[in-house]
Amino acid sequence: MSKNSKLLLVALAVVVIAGLIIVPMNFNRYGLYILSQWAVMTIAAMGLNLTLGYAGQVSLAQGAFVGIGAYGAAILTTHGWPLIAALGLVVVICFAVGWLLGYPALRVQHHYLAFVTLAFSTLAFLVFRNESWLTNGIYGISNIPRPEIFGFPTRKPLPFYYLCLGSLGLVTLAMWWLARSPWGRAFMALRENPIRAQSLGIDTRRYTLMAFAIGSVLGGIAGVLYAPLTQYVDPVPFNLQLSLDLLMMVIVGGSGFMLGPFLGAMIAVLLPEWLRFAEGYYLMLYAAAVIVLLIYSPSGILGILDRYLSSRRTQAASALRAAAQSKLEAAR
């Protein structure tokens, strides 16, 4: 990538970040709620993108970990725990459960693994719904307090949106570092060819378990933010549909791309709101748009951009090769 291209990307990132900070100041409560939900779902989708896009492990359990995080935060904060303490406990629980869930991936792959994670997602939903002594069952948990951050309350929609946005920024930096670290390269080697990765000395067993554990932790973090965002938690949002929605976000945005979850969550959370002018037809238009996109580009939105940039690089390399060849012929 040339120096000018890097400067252009940095400038674009600064403009987008400034827009996410400044523009929502004029939004109403519902607009801020939708943007906060986009930030929360992006964090959850980034976890699934690590498990699926980088490590190549299919999972239909990400929604269950969002539910574990949400219920963990709801139960603890309504009993007087600060949100940061609830977050710490949720991270430990999700890491441990995600690590254990990764063991089936050591023996089964592809759709068989999808069925295993589907069973876990169903089990988690049944626990949320039936274990009333812990989750209050179908009645849910209400009056979930919003936290104070360094003495600043986040009870109003705008401060809590900034909390969600800041959390998304921290998770993004952590994922950017992880993707470019030796761990990230090991995850990608595991995705491309596990046998070759093992022959190169990569502990495929450990990295498979770590991919599930870290991805599950990000789902739990999203759940910890979801609970005070809605201030009410019940089992319905954490059924299989949430896991499928998160899977769609990763695939539509671009599996294995750093910015894929951002675009995918934008399509899944914001696009239906932008299509509400169509009234009763907006969900049909939304479904049609997603179908057309995946038919045209199975690798998602960023896959289109990646193919375009690859074509440009190939053309530039071909032009340089032709110019060098013509110079050699002229020298003879």
C-alpha cells in the first residue's frame, strides 16, 4: 500500500470517527438507541468473525454468549454490583464456557460442528427461560441500572451511546492488534489448511480452543452492554435467531475482514430502519437486498472491494512487466 493510500485511509477513519461522535448529538432517543445497538452487535459480530472468519470454525452459539453476558450483567448489577465487576466475571465465565465448547471442534468440522453449537445455543435459551430462580424466567429482569464511568452518569441515551462507542473502539484496537500478531497469523493458517499449519509447528488444538474462547468473550462483552442499554432482559432476544443474525452480519460484511462486522451490523441493524418508508414491504426489500448481495458476492461487501483492488494490482503489475519487457527488447 502506497503512502498516499495510507494517508487517505487515516483521513477517512478520522472523518468516520468524528461523524460517529458529533452527528448523534442531534439524534432523538430512538436514534441513539439504534446506534448503540449497532455498536453492541458489532462487538458480538467481531467475536464471531474471529471464530469463523479468521480461525474457520463454524459457530451458531454466539447469541447464547450475548445472552450469558446480558443475564450476568442484569443479575449482578440489580444486586448492587458495579458494571465493571460484572464485566470481569462475565469475561471469565464466557472464556471458560467458550473453551469447553471448542473441544467438539477438535473432532468434528463444518455442519457437524454447527449442529453442536446449535445444541448449546438451544440449551442456553432453555436455561434462560426455565430456570426462574436465577433468570426470573419469562418475566425477565427489569430496572437494570446504567453505570457511572469515572463519576459521569450514563443514564441518558447520549452518554450511554458514547460508552458503547468507546467500548467498540477499545475492542477494535484489541482485535486489530490480535489480527496482526503471531496469534492472528496462526488463526488464519488454521483456517486455510489445518494439516499444513500443524506441520509448521502450530498447535492447532490450542489455537482452535483459543478462537472459541476469545470469540465467546466478545459475545459476553456485547451482552454486558446490551443489558443496561435495554434496561430489561428476557429470554426472547437470545434465541437461535440472534445467532443467525450475527452469522449473517459476518458473512454479509465480509468474513475474515477486519471491517466486515461493522458493515454487516450496519446492514442488519440500520438498513431495516432506513427502509421503513416502504411500510409493510421494508422487510421484503431488506431480505431481497441481502439475497442479491450474497448471490453477486458470496464473500460479502468487502469481498467486492477486495476483488476490485486485487484486479487493480494485477493490472498495474502487468503494465510494469510489459514496460520492463519493452525496455529489454529496445536495449537489444
